[in-house]
Amino acid sequence: MAIVKKYRSEVVAVENPVSDIRTVTLRPLEKAYKYNPGQFLHLALDEFDPARPWPESRCFSMQSSPDQETIKITFAEKGKFTARMARELAPGKVIYVKLPYGDLFSIAHNTQKTVFVAGGTGITPFLSLFTSPEFAAYQNPSLYFGLRSLSHHLYAADLEKALGVNPSFSVKLQNEEKDGRLDIQKIFGENGPSAVYFISGPPVMIKSFKSFLASNGVPPENIRTDDWE
């Protein structure tokens, strides 16, 4: 089990490519980040005092490959804490994060028939695997990626890098504005009950897709979800 550590970090960049989504890049100020693909962190905005409890924080998936010096996270402004993040996070700001948490890809699984299903920013934990050298071990992996609109496709560069890591990688984009939402029945029909399914996205999507797969004969160990929220 990974040892959770606290990291004093600096905001390197804040990108706001569409009105409701921001991508933040962090770098460690003291020791290098250590984590595995698919894990997440806790981010605090208030000063951390070792003599006091950890301040209020929120969880965010790390979308960077662990071999990178910096960490990227992407968030949508949906509540008081993320509204504070949108107001306060700027290049040069010092914050604290603690990590790693989660075992999305760490638990042994078959890498010969793997299907990744992502809705919106739910793709972020997958990107940390796709851009990692570890992804080269997967045989003919498939991604089904649902986007609210093409303007929300912020990950083209990462997916291009993933194809460089694993040329057998298949990417299928679903523009919800034009073609409707991801259809788990269609995805299942193309891959069958023997595939390992990784699902990440809105809680309602995760719940319904997981239920469908389970009721259609996919073993529980072959349904992996990123639903720590």
C-alpha cells in the first residue's frame, strides 16, 4: 500500500480553455511526487500547519503520467470549494496536496482485452495511464470518450501521445451535442462479457453502466470504476 505524503506545491499554470473547466499544473517545492497511474490527490487551499489537522480539501484525479515532474488536474466549477479554486489558483500560488490515493489500475487485471469508457472530465485518471510507459503492455485497448461538445475536447495532445506509447490504441469520440450520449449497450455489443471495463465520469453514468454490465454477465472483477467522489 502506497504511503500518503503531503507536498508543498506551486501552481505553475492555470488554463481555462472553456468557461466552466480549468486545468491546473502543479510542481513540488521540496520532494518529487510519487504515485501510480489512476490515482488521485487531496488539494487544500488553506495553509497547512503540521501541528493542526489537514485543512478542508477536495479530491482530484491526477491526469499526468507519474514519470512527469509536474501534476495536472482538471476541474469544473460546481460548488463553493471549486469556486474558490477558480478565484484563487494562479501561477506562483503555493498550496498543499497529499497523495497518492486509489488503486484503479494497481489491482491485477487482464490487459489483453481492455475497454475504457469516459464521460467528460472523467477521462483524466485514464490519461495518467495512457501517457505512461506502462500503457505499452496493453493489447488493442479501446477508449469510448463522450464529450458534451467538440469545444470540450481538451485532451487531443494527450491522446496523440498515447497513440505513440501504444499504436494499437483505438479511440472513439462521441460528440453528445451531435450524436447523443455514450451507449453502454452498443459498447458491450462491440466488446462482449470477457473484456475488462474501466468506467469514469458522472456518478449517474457510472452507476447505470456498471449495472448494465453486471446484469449482462460481466464478472465483478472485470468492472472497474473511478467513483471515489
